[in-house]
Amino acid sequence: MEEFLQRAKSKLNRSKRLEKVHVVIGPKSCDLDSLISTFTYAYFLDKVSPPGVLCLPVLNIPRTEFNYFTETRFILEELNISESFHIFRDEINLHQLNDEGKLSITLVGSSVLASEDKTLESAVVKVINPVEQSDANVEFRESSSSLVLKEILQEAPELITEQLAHRLRGSILFKWMTMESEKISEKQEEILSILEEKFPNLPPREDIINVLQETQFSAQGLSIEQTMLKDLKELSDGEIKVAISTVSMNLEMSRIELFPKGTWLVNRDAFQSRNSGSKCMPGTTVLQCTLRSLQRGK
């Protein structure tokens, strides 16, 4: 996998004129499941695509924002995958490639493009997105990683190495943890068992879960602003945009360490840099900007 990522980044950097480019890209949330799926599916496409097609995994965030995603960075560091090999959204001009008729896109973890990329819809050739379950009895819907893994096992099982199995297994387990389900579903248990039977030297599940839990709630090295932006979610009806951020901590910590004298109000410039469609007046905070937008209805 490292060789593929390094080769793909190198080709992108040195190729002045690209012929055909197939980009695999996930949502802006850059969660572990969608990122691992993006890397893995681009690797798969690189092996099965015709010659002359450059397959690239693209992270749908600027490079400067990758520090916010502590759990994602940790597991990639554990797998010795250098951050320098990643291709970020601000490092490739997808709109130019699309205008030149050279672009194909596979969406992972989402069925829609970001608002600023709506003009790229004609380039989308495949969507890998777990189906949302409305049945209250369904404890766990499939992850993007499990969907990618199933396709590779069916089309090219020889591509599944122990390192790749370790990555996909960790991603599936992390997705289960975030769903707060008491047990893993039968479908997920089946796919995990396939990996564990094929690679018996994989670390015990409990060890992986413990490490992921520690990393999930870690904000070491992040400023207050970065901590708030790390899990920033955007809700929009097309007219109004509302930013919601969550921070995991105990109550005493929130009172004493993180939010002294109202510093929990994230800098409006940082908010606007992630949400280009939002307009805040000079001197206002994100909260003030959001409330004024709601009052104006725009």
C-alpha cells in the first residue's frame, strides 16, 4: 500500500499533462472508515484498471486540517504510512480535469459531492455508501470498509495482504464503536472472521479496540480552536448553514481548562475557511454569526 500511495503522489507531482484520472474521494468528515476505504479502493482500482488510467485516493480536506483527525492519523502512523504520501483536496484541480474530459470519480462514504463540487456530478461513475437503516432493530449498518472488502474478495482476493487486512479490520471495528452497539452484527462478524482466519497473526480485537478508544478521545497537540473544528458538522437546508461541534471531556475539565472566559467561541475566520458559503461580519463569533443568519433567514 505504501508503494502505491508513494507512486500515485509522485505521478501526480511530475505529470504536467494527465491523460485519464480516476479519483476516489470520501466526505469532508474524513472519518477513519471513509479514509481507509478511499485508500483501499484506489489501490484496488490501480491493480484492475486499464493502462494509462491514474487512480488517486484524495482526502476531501485541505492538508492543514489533517491535524484535527487524531484517530485517523494514529492508525496510519501505526501502519507506517507517511502523511507526505497523501493527496489532499487543495492539491489537485478536479474541476480542470473534468473540463478537459479526463476525470472519473468514485464516491466513498457519501452519495453526494460537496456543494463546491456540484459541477463534478457528471464525472461520478460509482458510489460506495452504506445504506441508511431506518429499522430500529438493526443494530449496526455496514461500513464502507466492509463494502470495499467484499468487492475485493470477490474480484481480486489476492490483493488482500496482512497489512491491508489489519487496516480494514481496524476501520470496521472503529465504525462499530462509534455506533455504540452492544455487539457486532452477523454480517460484520462474518467479514471480520474471514480476515482473522486468513491472517491468524492479526492482533486481538480487544487490543485494537482499546487503542482506538484511547485515540478517539485524544486531543493532544490541538489548540482550543482545532479541538472545536476537529468534529465540526455542518447542517444546511440550502439557505441556512449551522455549525455544530462536539468535544469529549468531563464537566470539571470543561469548566476549568478548555472554556475560560468564553474562549469556546471558535474564531469566525476559521469557521469561514471551512464554510465558504457562510458570511460573518467583522468582530463576530461563529455563534453570533449563526444566530444572526437564523434571524435573517439567510
